[in-house]
Amino acid sequence: MRKWSFMVMLLCFVNAAHALQIKSVVDNETVSSKISSVDVTRIFVQNDRIKSVKGIKGAYTRENDEKNGEIYLQPTSLFQHRAFTVLIDTEQGRHFTLLLHPMAVPSETLMLIPKGVGRLRAARFEQASSYELTINHLIRHMKHHTMPEGYAVYEVGRSPVFYREKHIRLCLKTIYQGLHLRGEVYTITNLNKTPLYLDEKTFYKKGIRAISFDNVVIAPKATIYLYRVLSR
């Protein structure tokens, strides 16, 4: 009995996993997805709410879940075998285009995970305080590895070496992208056998609004973090 119970639970888990689609979406870009042609598909945006949906008239029927900011969509008989697009706007100012492919499968759930900046939330973060204080808040988020409201954070996969001499190596690690501000996290490595003393002026250039170091002195063969904020 236990074996059969386990197999039933496993089957339910597999079916549930197939019923959930997860798609990464970027603001103002198009993503393709399958939906059920014979049943409703639930569509929602992670950490956001759908505000409006536009598409081809007569291609689908839709029900809105106003409480949770989700929609339930089903193709009409004319579009059960034809792809169609819908335009989605969210409460945080994001805009997505979905290219939907109806298929004869059971009811689906489509979760959209935004990978771009939430314009309204990022604007709220950047306008909540004075310009100088906002920059300080952004640097603090970078130092504590937290995400500012509405920002998109990107880890740099293969860290490019921006500046290398006999005694120093500068590598970009993380980008914090906002609406008008951009934060960058670098590592600075002292390749010398003696301590390295840093001067903020060395790292300033046009467009940079702030520079911060973990320490202004790097021990031999040691690495510290550099945080800088640029305006877009």
C-alpha cells in the first residue's frame, strides 16, 4: 500500500509540475508560451499585479481576479489552433507581449518573472529622499546584498577585467539597474607584495556620482569591494 501511495503522490507531483510554466520576461519584449486550448490558463506576474490586457478581438475570453491581480484566459473556438498575442501592463509600469500557442492540454498556470526594472517602484525609491540620500541608500543596498525597490540586479557571469597593471586588478561583479541611477560592484585585488593605498579620485570619471570602498588600504594579495553609482 505504501508503494502505491508513494507512486500516486509522485504522479500528482509530476502532473502539477507540468501544469506550471515559468517564463522570464523583460520589459517591452515578447515571450512565447503554450496555453490550454480546452481550458482556462491562469496568468500572473511575480511580485506585481496585472493592470490591463489587450489582444485580438474574438481570440480569447478573459476573467480578471482583481483581488490578486491575475487573469484567467481561454482561446475561443476560432483560435484553438492558432497562435495569438496579448499585451500586458502591470501596476509597477512593466509592459510585456505574450505570444500564446494554444494546445490540447489540461489547464495551465503561467508565472511571469520580471527581469527588468519596475519603473514605478524604482521611481518611488529614487524620489523618496534627496538625491544625495538616495545615492547613500543605493550604496548601502549594494554593501548589504539587498535589492532596492523596483531595481533589477544582475550578476556578471564572467567578470571582465577593466583595469590591470602590475599591482592592481579591477573586476565588475554585480550591476544594480534603476530608472535613473545605476550601481556597480567591483572587486579590487592588490597583486603587489606591499599594501596598496587607494584614492577615490583615481576611480572617478564623467557620469559617476559616488565612490565607496570597503577599505582605502588593501593588504598584499588581498581583495576588497568598490561600490560606485552612475547616473543614466
